[in-house]
Amino acid sequence: MQASAIVIEDLGKYFPVAQRGWRALLNPFSPLTQPALSGVSFQVESGAVTALIGANGSGKSTLLRILATLLVPTRGRARVAGYDVEREAPQVRAQLGFHSATDGGFYGRLTAHENLDFFAAMNSLFGRQAAERIEEVTELMGLAAFLESQVRTLSTGQVHRLGLARAMLHRPSVLLLDEPTRSLDPMAASDFRRFLRTELVERRGTTVLFASHALAEVEQLADRVALLDSGRLVACDSPWGLRRATGAATLEQALERLTLRGQQAEVSL
Amino acid sequence: MLRKAFAFFRRDLTIARSYRMAFALEILEAFFGVATFYYLSRFVSTGQLTRAFPPGTDYFAFALVGFAFFDYLTVSLSAFDNSIIEARQNGTLEAMLVTETPLTVILASSASYPFVVLALRTIIYLAWGALLFHFPIRAANWLGAVIVLIASILAFAGLGIVSTSYLLLFKRGNPARWLIVGASGLLGGMMYPVSVLPRPLQWLARLIPVTYSLEGMRQALLAGAGLIQLWPSVRALILFSGILLPLSSLIFAWALRRTKIAGTLTHF
């Protein structure tokens, strides 16, 4: 059995309720009462692809951001590549690539190449090594046509590809992707999925945890699916396992049944 | 660390080069600033006032040094803040924070370009002053001035980090920065000697680093003071940095953790 690249144990995240006016002034650090994640536990094996699915606001992005060390969990713990996300954050960041759902995060007046060069340096890649990696991701993500263009002149899809290239620049052992094909055209999305499966996972053994609303993509890519509903983990199994457990013909049906079952259980409590 | 700092410097230089007119206008702006001080000093200079300054210098030289080097305080306070504000607005803060480079290195490196630009601006100020308005540069102890400057930047950086901690927590409206710049402008001796202030304010002036910075800088540049004469100012600045840098780092670490708990790191 393969070791787990991501271990999540009883993870919970609460946010403070946003205050306005004099309340915000009197109490700038309001208590953490808004639940985003509650008691989430699962593992992602090394070299496996796991999809995070769930409705908007179900906690997918919050979970990815905790793993990326951008948020501190309220309770529980998580480890990435053997390192604790809270206590060993620098070691975690050295192992992971993160692509956020919000397109952008680039310097508009720099070219795509200059941006990649800058972020390569942020990952301690300099000189020849940085140049080789940039060449590699340029080829993999098809950036050559616009590599020397200023980012402010690129289309949303091109910026998205550049973001994915940045996440892979330092060959991370764990890749966290929030809606990785959202702004890509169908051909580019298909190419990316093929690249992710064959090159990253099968050839390099990269572990991938991605959030998506595209169930066809989930079925095509994911070894396992983690379903979140209102911050709770409803199920975590292979797509086939989820269909079998619910007696559903499609993954969509299976998810509908699982979500409904979860809500009914909550009502009966 | 140095290679990362250089990457930040190259990034900012490339962005600045894409706005070509700004640099030319800055040289012109420095000329107007220096000229204004020169004619103001001619208006206010009296025999009594001139006797208050080292031989061969006057109010113009005194005020120009104060004006040019007070900027190091304002840039120290704004450079860190601006790097966070810009990175939040263009979305690069999150992209940088998931790399292996810690935020403290990101902040320190982000300040490299503004400080180099400020050094160039200071040289332009002094050059305009010397070329057109008889600013005395022959007596200057340049090595002493550089030592005072480095000690000043370290002391001011501590204040800058406190200011950035406030910004991380509360996003905008920075009273820490306003208070530090306001108090330093009033008490630090930028436009007039500290000795003209009432005694309680003179005492307060001794509690802020900019007072020692401007004193040392004027001694080095205008009176050509040696390292032994500059030592009291340098010692005070080292003491300030010894207290402010570790304290501000603790405050910053706490503020950063608070924003990661509240999930407001990238909010603006």
C-alpha cells in the first residue's frame, strides 16, 4: 500500500462573522462562529488523483487553502507530504503547487516569461535551472505563442494556462488545483486532463487534489472522490464505489442521493 | 535571499521602465523642490540663523538635508505597506505566499527597489543643490553618511513593519503610519533644529529615531564629522533597531497569524 501524501484528520474551520459600523470598531477580533468545515477526515495516497466536489460554499476552496497554508485550521490537523500545515508550513510550501480558482495573480505589465521567471525565483529556481523549467512548462501548457506578451494583453484562458504552468514550475510532489479547467476552451481542457493523468500522475507520481464542478472531468481523472456538503464530508470513495453504494447509474445521480441522504440525516438529528 | 531580493528588484525595475515618463518627471520634481527650499531659505535667513549652523553652511543646506533624508522614514513606512497593498490588489500576494519564500523575505525584498530609487532621488536632490544653489558638499564625510543611513534604515524598518502589521489586520486607514510620520515631522528636526522646541518636546524628540538620523546626517554631510563624533547618533540608531526589529517581527507574526485565522489575508 502506498503512503498517504495528504492526511486530513478531524479538520474544522470557522470564520469570524463580519461586523460593520461601531460593532467592528469595538470588537475588531470577533469570535470564530461561522462554520466552513467541520470534522473532515480523509487521506490522499501518493501518486493518486482525488477530486473534491460539492455545491458552492461547501468548503472545497477552504480545504484547499488550509492545505496550501493560506488559512489556519480552527481544529484538527492536516499533513502534506509528511509535514504539518500549521507547524511546518515552509516545508509544506516547498512540496506543493497551488492553483487558485481566481484567475490572475500576475503582474500585468510584465510578460508571461518575466512573470514565470519571477515566480521561479520565489521557488528558489534561478539561472539555467529556471530557464529549463520555464521551457518545459511552456511546451506542456502551450504558452509559446504568448510567452513574450505582457500579461495584461492575454485572454482569461491564456492567463489560466499561465497559472497552471506556474503551479507546476518547481515540479511539486503535491498539486492542489481549484477548478483547473474552468476558463480553458474544450481542446485545452482535454489536453490538460491528458497531461495531468499521463505526465504528472503516471510518469512523475505527482499527487493531485482538485476541486471541480465538472462531473465528467471528475469521472475521467479521479481515483477517488470526496464529496463535501455544508462543510462536512459526506462520502469519500472511487467514482465506481459511489455509484455502487447508492445504486445510481451516473455519478451525478450518486451525488444527488448522497447529498439528500446527508440532509435527511441532519433533519432527523 | 540575495538572489530573491534581486528578483524583486528586477521585477520592480521592469515595471517602472514600462512607465518611462515618470522617471524624467521625478528629476524635474526634485529640481522644483530644491529651488523652493533655496528661495525660502534666502527669505528666512538672518545673521542669527546663519550663526546657528556649521561654518560654510546655511539654512538651505540644513533644510535640504532634513527634507531629503526625512524621505527615508516615509519610504521605510510606505515601502512595506505598498508591497502588501499592490500584491493584494493584483492578486499576487496569494501566489507568492504559496511559494517557499516566507512573507518576511517577500516584504524585505519588496523594499529593495524603493530604497534604491530613493538613494538616486537623494543624489539628485544634493546634485541640484550643489550645481545650482551652492549646497556645500566638499566638507562631507560620505562614509560616515552611509553608516548613519544604514543604521537609520534599520531603525525605520522596525517602524515600517509595525505599520504593515496594522495594515494586514485592518486593511486600510493606517493611524500607526500617520502618527509616526506626524510626530517625526514635528519633533525630529526636519525643517528646524530640535533646540527651538519647548523643553518637554525636546525630551520627546530624543525618543524617536529620526532625530538621531537627521543629526548624524547633518554632522556627516555639512560638518564633515568623523566616525567618533557620529558614534552617539549611530549608537542610538543601533539601539532603536535592536529593540524595534525583534519587537516588530513579533507583532508582524501575530498579525499574520490573525489574518490566516480570520481568512482575510488577501482581502482589501
